[in-house]
Amino acid sequence: MSVKNAMTADFLRSAYGGESMAHMRYLIWGQTAEKNGFPNIGRLFKAVSNAEWVHAKNHFEVLKQQMGDSSVTAGGVFGLTDIVENLQGAINGEDHEIKQMYPVYLENAKFQQEKDAERSFNFALNAEKQHAQLFREAQALAKQNKDMGEEKIYVCPVCGYTVKGEVPEKCPICGAEKQSFKEF
């Protein structure tokens, strides 16, 4: 994997920064959810945190030939309040990636014929759609002061696809085998 175009490399760095921050933010919000009586929403945050780590890792690996220091500008959601507001922050961050960031990054990678970046951005974009939906479902319950159920949550280690309940035979985004999914 090697990135030939500076703009694509900048977008990968920005996406790496944003995914890295999301990873940490979701760990913090998950811990807070658990402390406040929402252990299953906390587990959802931890699962999606793992998926964000997968995205960051993918972006980082595409950049592996780009050695050296870089200043990185990345969008980040901040704040640590109640469960409903933390979930809203998660929804806002995912929606930004779905509607603003990844469509632009993906089109640029296609235009610049950066196949590895295109794949990494595509994986993240499609997985983020699942994350936003899962956070919306959790927030609807939290608004009623209810936790999610105890069904298992699974994350694809290749693309970050996240699903509750049953794992598909193959990941619908990247085709990874069922047995490779990580359980939360």
C-alpha cells in the first residue's frame, strides 16, 4: 500500500485522527454509561469504539509508506454529560462522517485512483451507517431511562461493521467470515 497523492494522504491522516478520537471518546462514554446504570449501552460504546479502532488502523496501514511527522486536523466531538447527550454526540459524529467527511474523501480517492484509500474510506463509511443506527436505537431507550437488552454485539475486525444479535455468515461490507467477528 502506498499513497501517491498528497490530498488523499491528508484525508487519510484526518480520518485517522477522527477515528482515533472517536475510539477514545466511546471508551470514556461507555465507562460513564456503565457507572450510571446503563451497562448494555456501555457495551455498545465499547463495541463501536473497537470498530473505530479498526477504521483508524485501516487508514494508518494505507499510510504506512508515509513516514514522518504531520499536523493533523480532524473533527472531534467533545463533552461528557448524561447518557442521552453523550449518545447525541455519538450520533452527531457518525452523521458528520456519513454525510460530510467520508463521501468527500471517498470521491477524492476514486478521482485520484487511490484504490487502498478508496477501500478504507468505503469500509468506514458503510460501517458508520450501522453505528449511527445503533446509537439512535440506544438513545431512544435512554430517553425512557431504559438500557439496551443483553443481546451480543459483534464487530468485524476487517471493516468495523457492527451488528447486534446474529452475525451474518459473511460481513455485508467486506466479506469477512462469521467466525472472525469480535464479540462484545
